[in-house]
Amino acid sequence: MPRLLLGLALGLLGYFIFKKVAQSLGIGKPSSRDRGRQEPEELVQDPVCQTFIPRREALKAQKDGRDYFFCSEGCLKRFLRGGS
């Protein structure tokens, strides 16, 4: 019985060591803790209504060589008409 427990303990220890080494080498799936550590998405501010929106979802326009980002077509049109 003690040999069985020792074998199970060593097997479990080996498994955890293997898993840690595999993760450090980039083999296998990342743990759920690692998956939640993505870079936060950049937010941009609409110059018309002052709303913050994710950059990838924003509408973009250039004016005087500068980029501006908008939450909606309405804000974009208002800005381009000069009513910012």
C-alpha cells in the first residue's frame, strides 16, 4: 500500500512538472488564467459626443492630416460639416 501511494504521488508530481515545462515551451493549450491576460483593447474618443469606443469598431476620418474616430455615422457627418 505505501508503494502505491508513493507511486501515485510521484506520478502526479511528474505530471505537474511536465505540464509546466510544456507551457513554458509553448506546447499545448494555455491555462484559463493565461487566456484572460490579453492586452486591453485601445479606446478612442469621439470628438463630437465624447464617447469612448474600441478603436477597431470606430469609424475613421482624416482632417488636416490627423485621424479622428467616431462612434456613429451621425457623429462623423456632424464633424465633417463643422459642428464638432
